[in-house]
Amino acid sequence: MDDLSQLRIDRDAPPRRRWLPWVILVALGGAAALFYPTGRAYVEERRAPEVEIAHATQPARSASGTTDLPVLVASGYVIARKSSDVGVKVGGRLAVIRFEEGTRVRQGEIIAEIEHADLDAQLAAALASVAEAETQLVQMTAQRDEDIRNRERQRALAKDGIATQATLTAAEAAADVSVARVKSAEAAITSARARVKVTEQALENANVRAPFDGVVIKKRAEVGETVSPYGVQGQATREGGAIATIADLRDLEVQTEVSENSVAKLTRGMPAAVTLQAYQDQPFKGRLREIFPSADRAKSIVEVRVSILDADARVKPEMTASVTFQEARSARADQPAGGAPQAIETPPVLVPKRAVAERDGQQVVWVVVAGSASRRAVTLGSERLDQVEVRNGVGPGDAVIVNPPATLVDKGRVRVKGS
């Protein structure tokens, strides 16, 4: 059993402070009363619907006073308008290559050579034949002149009755033979010179020249390789005989395809914005250069070429590109006949199609202002890709609600995603 003698009351100890718990309770109650409005607002904020927003945009007006509005987007690849696979004219082993990828070449510049030692020997033989034929011509000409003089002497002697008719006939025959030999020697010279030209052309064919000013974008052969100007079964192919691909990088364009249903929206010369996949935040100016006259029946598409007007060193052939075709809208409305000029037209405001809803038979857009949703009745214009023109009710930069929920209330609180 425990020793209870140790339990005793200390009557000299000071009294305990029983009022302290009440002070703490009163303080807590005051704090709750003080922060009650803030807490209530926080609860209301958390109960507000969460919405996604996008900002209304207004296309900028160009220096010419027009506004470019998007009408269609297509994807494709950058190509050089002038590009060529350069090959050889004659088959043989490559002896010299004067280029690498990135080498700039000039039109007519020799960029490679085929081995041509045999052609050099043929040219030397042809030149020797020309020299020999020219020497023979000199000899034949001298003999002809002598025979002609002898013929004239014999004619004079025969006229005086000194020379016989047989002697005159022999002199005339010798002169005729000499004249024929001179003509033969002249023909031999012409033939020898022609062989020289043929051999020189064969030597020229052993050279590979650049067809235009450009840059080598692909090297297809090395020194020592045997190349041919023909492909399989004697038919020329893209790869057959090609030793390099040269492109003029000063004139680049985008090769893209548009469905038959959308090609009616395009016109030659219309502006476009070109965006490279590698530089998506830096668009380039473009212009529709050509709509091909025929379609692909299997794919139901039409090929389109878009020139890049301000291409720089970043733009390279075979890059993936996106093209946004744009409609150039004049900044001034049409002037009525006999009337005063109308005011300059303001570029339209564009909002996502998903931001437009129907309420009570009206087209409306919800705009977030100071954390509340404001309902705006709008008048819509033309559709632009995934956007639509809004002619009133919304201004540039307004935060519009995308896919507005049906529970939205005008002037009601909303929470913006990501904020």
C-alpha cells in the first residue's frame, strides 16, 4: 500500500490563476470575429467556377494600310525554288572534287573532274595530225604551182610547134592531179581539226560545272568513285550520275498541300506568315507564288508554293514549316459613287470560336473583369481558322472565357485557371 502520509496541503502557496483560460477564449473569439469577412470571401472564392481564358486579339495594320487576316493554315517543307542534282556527262572515275557541303559556287565553275589521261593522249594525237596535214598541204601546194607553170609552158611550146601534143597532155594531167592533191590535203586538215574539237569536247565533258550560282547542300560522291550519267538499264535517274546537289538559297519557298475544299480560299499573290518548327516564335513574311494547275486525285489535294520574302541564314531547305494564309483587307472602306470618302476602317477584333455562347437567343461572350464574369452581347463577323470576328462588345486584350460553363452569372465571381 502507498504511503499516504506524504500527501498534504500547502496552505502557504499562492492561489492559482483560474482566469487565464477565459482570457485565451476571449482573444480567440475576437480574432475569429476580426477575420470572419476575409474567411467568408475565401470560401466564396473557392466555390466560384474555375474558367479558362484567352485574350482577344486585333491584327496589326501593315505600312501599306492593309490588315492581314488568317484564312487557312497548311504545313509543308522549305525547298529552294532553283535546285539541281549535278551529274556527269560521261562515265569514269572521279579524279578531282572541289567542293564540300556549304561550298558556294559560281555558274560555270568547274567543281569536279573525271580522269581523262586517255583523252589528253587523243588530243595530242589529233593536234599532231593537224600539223602533219598542214605540212602536206604546203608540199602539195608547191607541187601544184610547179605543175601549173609547167602546163602553161607546154601550152606555149605546143602553140609554137615546138612541144608535141603528148607532152602537153602529160603536163595538163600532172597539173590536174596536183590540184586534186591540194584539195585532199585541205580536207585532211579540216578533218584533223574536227577530231581536235571532238577530243576537246570530250575533255570538257570530263569537267563538271555548276549550272548556276548557289550553295552545295549535299555531296553525293568522293574522289576515286566510278560514276555514270545513267541509272539502271540506261535510263537517266535522279541519283544516276549525280555527284552534288546545288541550290540557290537566295530564293526559298515552302512546298505545301491544300485540300480541294479549301483551295477556293486562296488566290495567287495573297500574303502569308511562314513559321518554322525550329523558330516558332519568329515568323517570316511570305507570299503565295503558285497554285498548281492540277490536283492529286488520290489524295484530293492541290500543291501550293509560298515564297519566303525575308528568309535569312536560319531558313534551310527541308525544314518543316507552317503557313498561315492571310486575307489582305483594305483599311479604307469602298467610297460610294459621288459620295465623300468614308472613315478608315478599324481592324476587327478576333476571339476564339469556343468563347462564343448563346444565351436567351443572343450571341454572347463572357469577359473576366477584376475576378468577375461580365456578359457581353456581341455581333459576329467572318470566321478566321479557330477564331471569329467580333464587331462590338469586346476590345483588344480583353480576357474572354473559353468554353464558358452554363452556371456563369453576370457579375459573378470566377477563378481563372493557372492564376
